[in-house]
Amino acid sequence: MNIESALLNVALFWIITTPHEFAHAWAATRLGDNTPVREGRLTLNPLAHVDWLGTVLLPAITSLFGAGFLGWGKPVGTDVSRLKGGWNGLAIVALAGPASNIVLAMIFGLSASALAVSFPSAAQAAAHATLLSIYLALFNLIPVPPLDGSKLLLAARVPPFIYEELARFGFILLVVAFGASGLGRWLAELSWIGTRAILGLFG
């Protein structure tokens, strides 16, 4: 149990989650849905996107006990009837979040490379942020509500009643999946592979 590491994870996760949720709001707005604007989500203010359970409590607990890393931001509301492309538009909105995390990982990776010689501690934090950003992108593609991957189920025309049942037990399904399988370890390993590739790209 490393409290300092857990606090760093939560702080970095909150920083990374903000542009993730903003990307959802921006994509939805560009596709004609003003719901994120009305709900105050088209902003980079971290307080607008925090889900105290998913952004703070669960990341802290799972970091402390080594149970993978479980967390999410406050979901951005969208109205499919207002989106250009309908359900296909919803898929674009859903993928905007993970895509923003890959871009952010590249930025953090470049920062880590630039700071490595003069500011090694800052470089280490940037490298860790690269890892978390990739992890968040991969984690959110899991097709379980409230994660972004679940919206792809709707875009694939999965019957609403199936989605509603998944939504009822989404949190429990995630906890069971991380506790009873190697899902967290697999995501971590893929994130490490991605991080090494990005850091290697920038030398």
C-alpha cells in the first residue's frame, strides 16, 4: 500500500479525465447537439467533469490495493436525435474521449523526453501520465456502462433493453471483471507497451 503513489494516480487521473470528457462534449457539439453546452460540460474546468466515485474514490482504492486501476469521469450527456448521423454520430462522440487520451499520451511522452536530463522527477511523472492516459483510453473501450465502449453497443443497434440491463449492473460487472480475471493486468501490460513505444519514439 503506497499512499503517495495512490494520491499521484488520482491527481494525474483527474488531469487526464478532464480533456477526455471535454472531447466528448466538443464532438457532440460539433455534430449538432447542444446538450453538453446546456449542462456546462464544454469546458476544461476539472470540477465540471468529476465523478467523485469514479474519478477519486475508486482510483484511490484500486491503486492502494493493487487491484488494477478502476475509474471514470462524469459521463457527458448527449441527445442522439440531435446528433448528425444519429447512432453513428454517437459512436464518433464515444470514440472522441479515448482518442483524446492517445493524443495526450503523445504530449506527455514528448514532455517526458524533453525533461529527462534536466528534470528527471518531472520526466518520471510525465512518463507515468503517459501510461495512465493510454490505460484510460483502453479501459474506456470496455463495452460496459458507463464506459465509452458501451455507446458503441448502441451504435451497433444492440436492443435497448439489453443495454439497460447492462447499465443496471455495470459497476458490479466491472468490479467482478477486475477482481476475478486478469483484465486489469492485461490493460496494464498493453499500456506499458504503448508507453514504451511512445517514449522510444521521442528518444
